Amino acid sequence: MKRIQQMRFGGRTIASDLHDPDMMKLAEAYGVEGRRVKSPAELKATLLEVFKRNEPVLIEAPVGPMPPVNFKTRAQAQR
């Protein structure tokens, strides 16, 4: 997303070669359980299960490519 925004404002990119972290390793590093879901049904079942607990659980739910966001300044939005 940062790459797209930068290309729209000047046609060059700076420090936008970012990669998603391994969320399961991140959960492990913080000492919490990590779950990866692959469908809305799996997400629902996982949420129903983990809401019954009294402990944090990190849930990774990949969503695929996101559409570009059109950011406006406050002044632009009020016009």
C-alpha cells in the first residue's frame, strides 16, 4: 500500500519493500497462542472458541490484496 501511495505522489518509492512478519512466530515470541485461519467459517469458529478464554490469542486471517486508499487532507474532505 505504501508503494502504491508513493508511486501516485512522485513516481518513486522509498523504504516501501516491506514484508509481512510471520505472525505465528510473533505470537510465540510474546508467549501467546497463535492461530491461522483460511476462511470466514474458520475465523468464526476460532473466534467463538477463543472468546471463551481469559487469555490473549493472536489470530491471523489473510485477506489478500487490498484496494488503494484515497487519502484526503481534512481540508479536501470538507470541500
